Amino acid sequence: MGTFDLKEVLSVTLILFSVIDILGSIPIVINLRKKVGHIESEKATLAAGVLMILFLFLGKSILNLFGIGVEDFAIAGALIIFALGAEMILGIELFKPDPDASGGASIVPIAFPLIAGAGTLTTILTLKAEFDQINIGIGIIINLVIVYVVLKSTTWLERKLGKTGLDVLRRIFGIILLSIAIKIFKTALTSGDLV
């Protein structure tokens, strides 16, 4: 399990915060909330937390069980992120709201792939080589608290930014999401495991 180390916890927290980029996801969350009416922050945070903790302990084994490489997993996540980015830039609707699904949008695409996406889960697998499991676990929990606070504040943030501010943000972050998707895709393809 390893020993608690504040420096490691801070490093892990900052790395995960950059990868999760919850602040960058605000326009997507607001966009989804407009479509489905309500986002259950608790459910989204909990689902993302379960995914991240599961991956911390069983990540490689889960993927191996299905015969999936980390690269394959990353490409699947990249495709979903690409679709979200395209939606935001072009103003099209790819993720159709399901009127029968209660809180479905909280899990997909918010918990996965926005919070606990391929990038986050792959990062968790990578961090295990460098940091103690207990410190990674604490880093995950700190990030989940930040995610929860941001998800809860989207209505307030929407009021502060206004419609024009949100439109500009949505397009900017749409381009960023497309870039992230392409970067994940290229990294996965050039890592050699898929060739």
C-alpha cells in the first residue's frame, strides 16, 4: 500500500487536475444540463470516483480480461471526446437525450469520459509506476471533491458568464476537446501496441 507522503499527494492531485480539466468541461456540463434538464452531481462524482478507484487497483487486469490494450481504451475515449467537441463547435446534436433515462447524462458522458475518461484512467495506470497507491488514492479523492463543487456551481457560473460568454467558451473548449482527442488518438496509434 505504501506510506503517506504529502509531496506525492500534491503531485498526483495536480497531475490529475490537469488531465480531468473539470473547469474546461463547464460549457459541456451546462450544454448537457440544457438538454436533459438536470445533472445529478452526486451520481456523476460517485460514478467517476468508483471508476477511478477501480482502475487504480484493477486497471490493467480489467483491460487484459477483455483483451483490450490501454491504447485501444484510449482511442475509444478519444472518439467520444471528439464527438463532444464537434457538437460544441458545430452546434449539432450527437448525444440525444433519453426522456426515459433518469440521471443517465450524469454517468455518460459526464462521469465517463469527461471526468474519468481514457486520459484520466490511463494517467492513473501510469502514476502507479511512480507513486504509492495510498497517495494516488488521496489525490483522486481531492479531485473528486473539486469536481463535485464545480458541478454544483454550474448554474451560478452560467449566470456569471452570460449567454455570449458561454457561447464563446463552448466553441473554444470544443476546439480544445478536438485537439485533446486527436492527441490521445495519435499517442495511442504511435505507441506501437496497435501496429
